[in-house]
Amino acid sequence: MKKAFLATIVALVVLVAVMNFVSASELTNSFALTIDGIDYESGNTIGIEAGETIPIKVVFTASQDADEVKLKVWIDGYRNEIKDSTGRFELVDESTYSKLFSLKVPSDIDPTEEYTLWVRIADKTDSHEEEFPLKLQRESYQLEVLNVEAQQTAVPGSSVAIEVVLKNRGMHTLDDMFVKASIPELGIEKKVYFGDIDPQDTCEAESENDDCDVNKEDAVERRIYLAVPSNAKTGVYSLEVEAYNLDFSTSTKKSIVISEEGISEILSGASAKTLNIGETVTYDLVVANSGTSLKIYNLVPEETKGLIVTVDPVVAVPAGSSTTVKVFVKATESAEEGTHAITINVKSDDELVKQVTYSANVEKGKATGTANSIVVLTIVLAIVFIVLLVVLIVLLTRKPSAVETEETSYY
């Protein structure tokens, strides 16, 4: 009995010593955050709007003396790390400190994903960190003109090819979007219907095993052709591109030169795409000839490790027109996960006209079509094997009938 009591006392002493050691190893007991004038404690959910740069003030009281301490804040859950930190500083026990940080919240966040704001203080041996759940949200209606590519030079009487990419950065669907391209000084404009743009890329299917019946995308790409008057004077003009619907409008401007000579222009469509191993994606490359005679272009892709790039090697473009060339990119088994640059060299008369660069983001998964085909083929072969096996067993175990015995007996 005495030994059991003594063992209990020793265990309690050891437990208290361990607890004291653990508590003593922390540089502070808690953090207090202030964001946009609102105070938060550990565990509180913080609401932040996408695309903003948020100022963060972290206040804490030191639990011990420490040298070369560093304080860091970061957002976890986004594909790239969003962080800010202090330099090294010293702590004096029971002193209160206040540090200021700034984090740029990206505009392309997914509101369905979970994010966390972390605060961590550490020196060479000890550390303390706390987490704050984040609710990253977008504005209700927000549209970005993601890309506008157009010829820099055009001749009078020709058409200007304009590639426009719109992306929905808001929380709700943008209904009935239009894009108007114009050169006001020449009195010309063209309007194109872009349709509805959803806030997220989604796939609607009747069941999990079905392919997408309806694909909804948060980005839309269209091409607009703007006719330049034949009597347009040589000069520099402002090309305006406006995206709008009944409730929303945004615009951007580019410069274009109207010249009698004309030049070759090489435009690219959507420049970034994602693909799985074994999958092939397609990019558009627009070759425009605003000159007065036919031009021949040679398209030469540069070698990219793990990717097979295929494109028509020779393209002929008549004067004052443009041609769209398809660039096919396939990810092989040797392709490394991550972003790869794909470069197409466009040459004319053995001279480099332009290098067009695309971006391919390779992911770990394999193309679903190939995988499904292999699975189906395996199942079919298994069924055939089982049927043949059953037939063989029946034939081997079958006994000849009396009639058969009499018919085959000759003596």
C-alpha cells in the first residue's frame, strides 16, 4: 500500500515538472490580432475580401526572455504561399509587443475552399503558433478583362483580329455579357455576345460515372474582327474594348498603328491550361498578315521535356487576312508535375518573326478516358475467361448418355 502511494506521489511530481517545462518552453501564451479595426483571438473566424491587401497587427506578451526571435504570419490553403515576417528581435519576459504585417490576398481564390491564417513566433529552440479560420470571399459582381491581344499595325481596308478573355471574379453569375471593340476616331465598332459567365468552373452530370452534361466555366474567350476603313489615315489610334451587361461595365485600351505597309502579327489565345498525364490540350495561335501580299510562315516548337508539342510546320496567310493554327500539347509519363513553358518560334523567310509562349500545368492524375477504357477491357476479358472456364468444366464433367453409348457400340 505504501509503495503504491509513494509511486502515485512520484508520478504527480513528474507530471507537474513536465507541465512546467512545457509551459516554460512557449515564448508567449496567446496572440491578439487586429485587422481593419476588428480584434480577433485564436479560433475566431476572420472574413477577408479577395484581391485586397490587408494590414494585420499582432500583439502578444512574452512569457520568457529570448534572443533572435522571429514572428511570421501566413495564409494556408492557397496554391502559393502568402506570407510576411519580421526580422530577428529579442524578447523580455512579461513585456508586450506589437508587430505590423501586410498580406496581399489574391483575386482568384476559390470561395468553396478552406483557408487558415497562421501566426507563429519562434527562436532557435522554442516556438508558439495559433490558427485563425479564414472566410475569403469575393465581391458580388466583379469582372476582369483577363487578356486583350490585337494587332499593333493594320493597313486601311483590312480587318483587325482581337482576342478577348473575360473572367468572373465575383460571387455570382454575370448574365448576358457583351464585348464591344471600337476605334472611336475612325467611327468603327463591333459588338460580340459572350453569354453568361459563371463564378466557378463546374461540371454538371446526371451521375458520378457520367461525363459532364453541362460545363460551366468562369472564363470566356472570343475573337472579334474590326474592319478598318479603306480611307483611314496613317497614324496612332486608341483601340477600346468594353465588357458590359445591364448591371456592370469595365473597359481597357490599347494602341494600334494604321499604316500603308502593314506587318505580320502573331497572336495567342488562352495562354495557360491544365492537363493530366496522357491528356492532350489545344492552344490557338493566330497568324495575321496585314500586308499586301501572301506570306509563308514556318512554325517550329521548341523541345519541352515530358511534353509532345505538335503544330502545322507551314502556314500560308493571304494579304489582309489571318489564320488560326492549332497547337496540340500532350503530357507523357515522363512529364514532371508543375508548370511548363511551351515556346513556338514563328519564322518568315528564315527570320524569326515572334516567339509565342504558352503555359501547361501538368497534374498527377492520368487521362480519364484511357483509364476507363483499360478498366472496361479488363472487365470484359475477365467475363470471357469465366464463361470459357464454366463451359470447360461442364464438358469435362458431362457423362455420355445410354443412347450415345449404344450408337457408338459396334460389337
